Amino acid sequence: LVGSDEGLQQKLAEAILREKKNFKISIHLATSLPLPSERDHLRPRIDLIAFMIDIKSKYSLKNVEASLAHVDASFFLGKVCFLVTGVGRVNYCSVEMNAIWKLGEVYCSPVLFCELELEGIRVATAQRLLRMLQICAGHVPGVSALSFGSLMRNSADD
Amino acid sequence: MDETVAEYIRRTVLKIPRDEIKTMLQKWGFLSETQLQTINFHQIKENISQDVVQLCEENSADIKQAAVLDIIYNHIYPNKRVWSVYQMNKAGEETEFFDLTDFKKTFKRRLRSALKNVTINFREYEDNAIWIRIAWGTPYTKPNQYKTSYVVYHSQTPYVFVSASVLKSNLPLLCQALVVASNYHDIREMELRSHSLNSLKDIVFKRYSQNFQTYYPRPLQERNVAPESADLRIIQENKNEKERIERVNREVFGDGPQPKLEFAQYKLETMFKSDPEMDVLDKREPFRCLVKFSSPHLLEALKSLAPAGMADAPLSPLLTCIPQKARNYFKIREKKGFFPGSFVSP
């Protein structure tokens, strides 16, 4: 999970861990990429990168854009997604919707809008992420990260 | 007792929160303890104030006593007013012994010679603070007790805290009287304003925690503020960065609570820097704009920006210099070597 709001990251991570699953998962929280190289040898393979953008903070968008430059191209075949929070507070939006859509298009990755401050949505998002993670890690036979990613993108365009 | 005085006392009592009325009246000392016993402080404020006025009738209160009650109220609740800070200057280094009676006499005389219709009251507090309450009239009308200015002067310092009323035109007169009475040469207004009088004092008297190196480095356990996540499956990748931000923040803001300011205002008179191709603003004129930061507690909010992931640390010195420079109103001009017009952009 990459994003500048650590509190929200932590809550989402805990929600993900609370979900029932039959595989081992480890969640890395970062404020930006690249990850510190000192821990490279301790890190397992990364299956999914979720970038968190707060629509109320231009800073969080800039942060994510700078981090995206450090992501290896292979991740963009379905292993990246954007989580956008804060859409409920229309008066405080400082990031344009167009910028968000463009981000999703340019990086060929799905954009999920979720008000992570609300527990119900947090749980739902956690479940979605887990499902995506399963696919990205190759645990679901017959569905690859790429096919799922394009499925999600096409349904969003409709 | 004058009807206006009665009404004034009644309204002043109504301002006080019900639980505090008794204590404040005791501080006032105008009504005896036996008289206070006769008031039921559990009834509604309307009735309490009526009772108080009744007793004041019996004691024949005049405007002077009523003014003292007002001073006491404002001393306990100074944050209801906006305070500005003034600094006085002496030409030489002569430290004259401060004589309170002289000061009061000269101040009154000076003010009254220019404007006969003023009510002036003094009250001294510990820490050498002299509170002055002035109710302004005009050459033709009696002083309006609801249009008051307050002055807090710490006699051992060149600083004066003023809460002017709507009548800004009386400010020069007030300043002059202060300067003459306190044996200074001139007075200037600092660009520092806030509701919190104590915070203003903290800033000018340098009583807030400044960013000097603490003598004893904090023990490691204390520094780790974030609780270790119980779950080992959640890994914080940027612990070092977090610690750096905490450290920088502490260096800039110090450890203690910040003085309470409500806003910082920056008046920009800088040139608009645009893409040369965009061709906006052909004329090379300064682009005037006003940037205002407001918050219930501005400095604490700024302090928490970087840890909350909303801004880079360190913050722009334009924001962090506020307590050191003792100002929250700035004018930024296009001067070489002065503040470059670059902001932190949260």
C-alpha cells in the first residue's frame, strides 16, 4: 500500500488481515517509492501495489505520481490499482477527476473509489483487494492478473 | 444608581458563565459576602443578574466599580477579543525606575487633555501586568461603556497588548498617551495579532519552547511514538523517513505546545512566474495576491502537516519563522536575497 495517509493505510491493512483467507499475506506500508533498499533481501515477491490517493490533497497525488515512476513496467499488467478516497467531501476536493481518470488510463490500471474512513467500505475494499491479490499471485486457476485487469477496465468504461 | 450603570452591570453579569458568576463577584469584592449569600446562583442567569443589580443599587455602585467588574471579566476571558501587539522604543539606555502612580496619572492626564469624555480604569495583576480599560466618548457625548479598548502593559518590558474597539480613530491618541506615560520615545505596531493573549505574550517574551537542542537526548523507547503494530504481517517500510520527519519537526517547532494563533497572512507583491509561451500578464507588474492560512490553532496544525503526510518536511521557513519573528502578517516583495517567492504546497 503506497500512500501519504499512514493512519488510513494502517486501518486498511488491518481490515485486509481480518478477512478470512487460506493463504499467507504480508502487507507493506510505504509513503512513497522506491522502497528503501536496505530491506530488499527481506522482502518477498510483491504481487499487488495499491496506490492510495486522497482527493482532498494534491500532495498525495504528486506523491503517487512520483512513486509510479519507480515501478517496474511488468507490474502494470494488472498488478497495480489506485484507491481514491475523499470523494464524499465534494467541497474539499483539490484534485481534478480528470487527473484521476487519466492516471488510470495512462497506467492501464483500475481505479477504485472508496471512502476508507467508513468501516463498511473499508471492509468491502479489503475484500476486493484480497480477491485481486489472489488473482495477481496466481492462486486462481484460469484467471491471470492481466485478464482480470482488462476485465475491470472494460466494465468501468461502460 | 445611574440607570446606564445598572444596565451595564446587568449585561456584564449575563456574559459570565453561570458557574463562574459567584467567584467573579467575590473577586470583584464590591458586594459583601453576606450580600452574595442572598443570591441563588442556581436560578437562570436573567434572574441572577437582576439580583446582582438590586444589590448594587443598595451599595450605590457607580461606573468606576462597574468598570472594574468588566476588567475582571476580560482578564479571565481575554480570548473573546482580538489582541494586537505594540512595541515601544527608547532612544537611550536609561532605565528609569517605573513609578506606577506616575504612569497612571500621566496616562489619564494625557488622554483626558485630548478627549474629555473617557472612562479610564486601571487594575494591576501579578507578573507586573497593568490592565487599562478605556471607554470612549466623543467631544459631545458621554463615554460609551460598550465601546471599550483594553491595554495590557507589562511595565518591565517595552511591549503593550492592545485590544482596540471599533473606534480605530482613537488608537493614535491611545498610543501617544502610553508612550508619554511610560517614558518611551515612540511606539510601533508589530504585525502580530491573535485572540489568545497568553500566546502573544509567549511569543514576544519568548516563553514557548524554542528549537534549541535538548540537553538530554530522548531515550529510544520514548521516541518510538507509533505503537508497534501487533501484527507482524504489516510492515512499515518508511520507518526511517518517519523518524526523520519527527526529528525535523522537533528541531523546527520544539517539544512543547505551540503558541495559539488563528491565522497567518501573506501579502504577495511578487512577479508572476509563468511559462514564457503562456504569455500571461504581458506587463511586468507585480501580481498582487493575498494568501491566508487560518486554523483554530495554526502552529499546531502546521506542526502536524508533515507527520500526517500532507506536506514535506521541513516546511517552508515562511511558515516556521512565525514565532521567532513574532509576526503573522507578512509582505513579500520581489527583493533579491529576501524570501524567494516559493511556498510549500500542501
